[in-house]
Amino acid sequence: MNRFAEVRDLILSLEGDFDKFYDKGNQAAGTRVRGGMQQLKTLAQEIRTEVQEIKNNAAK
């Protein structure tokens, strides 16, 4: 569940920047949102790979 906490914390850390970008039009916040979403994508891929490895090793 530690990996889930990482995803949750990353998303929650971006909440303020989402608000600033979408509601207030702050362009710098949009840059931070894009960077955070890239981090989320990378983290999601790492978790996906980890789950697949665990699944494949359990099947043996």
C-alpha cells in the first residue's frame, strides 16, 4: 500500500496548482501541473511493472 500512498500524495500535492491553473488562469501553475502529471505517469508505469513482476513470479 506504500505505492498507493505515493500516488495519493502526489495527486494531493497538485490540488492547489490545478485550482490556480483552471480557476485563476495561472500559467506557472499549469507548468507545475504538467510536471506533476509526468511524475504520475512515471510512477504509474513503475507500479505497473512491479505488479507484473510480482504476478509473474507468483505464478511459478
